[in-house]
Amino acid sequence: MLIMLMMTACEKESSTLLTDGIWTFEDMRTDSEVSALISLVSLSEALLTGATLEFQENGNYILSSPLAENPVTGQWQLMGEDRLIL
């Protein structure tokens, strides 16, 4: 999964910004007109509503969702200052 982050006018480094707290999912959108992509984004939004994502300084992340009994864990890495790979 590749997540694109847009961080502008930020005084903190991107990694510090990510690890500074727990992120809460709010919204997911696409401007694509491809029906398969629109469906995928809609499904992802439904599954992630109320989810939280914690980026740890050691390169691990914890994704918790109200729909899942156990959190999902994995590793994260920044590519440059504006691309995040999970």
C-alpha cells in the first residue's frame, strides 16, 4: 500500500510529524472516473471509518479499526519528505 502525504509549510520533519501522535481516519476521496477505483475507495472508506494509525519511531505502525478484533501491525518508511510506504 502506498500513501501519499502532502506536508507543506511544516516546521517539523516529516518523520517527527508522523510519530508525534495517533492519527484518526477522517475521509478518503478520488477524482477518478474509473468505476473499479471509485468502488475500491468507497469500500476502503467504509472499512476505515473510526480507525486510528500510530506511527512508532522504530519504523513500526499499528492500525486499529472498530471493525477488527485485533490491530494490524507492519513497518513504515518515508521516501523523501512526502511519500510514505506501509
